Amino acid sequence: MHRQVLSPVDLERTFGLTGGNIFQGAMSLHQLFCLRPVVGWSDYRTPLRGLYLCGSAAHPGGGVTGACGRNAAREILRDGRA
């Protein structure tokens, strides 16, 4: 049998995940829904024109559903950027 255990320190050093957090930020009340990643950015747009968020830091958060990317792509199409 083989087992590999990765601590948050290992995740940060190996994969560059700040704080070893795979969801790019806490999934607590202050980081959910329209508050993710911060107030005013929950529509996937950033203050930089043409820069959109589509990773685990965006709503609805981490996981492997691809929902963040789909939602960001929808906003990019709405903005006429594709």
C-alpha cells in the first residue's frame, strides 16, 4: 500500500496555492455568493477591461463542476468580447 499526504504547506510549495487552499480563499460566509471573491466582483468582471475571473476564487467557488468558467464565458459573450 502507498499513501501520500500533502499538508497545506506542501500544497503551497508544490502547486503555488496560497495558504495551501485549493479553493483560492475561504468558503465561509464572508466569501459566498455575491461576496466571492470580493464585493463588486461577483459578476466575473474586474476593474481591468477584458480581464475576467473564472477560477475557484469566483462564485460559486471551488470544485470540478466548471461552473465558474461557464459563468465567466457567458459574461464575456454578453460583453461582446468573443
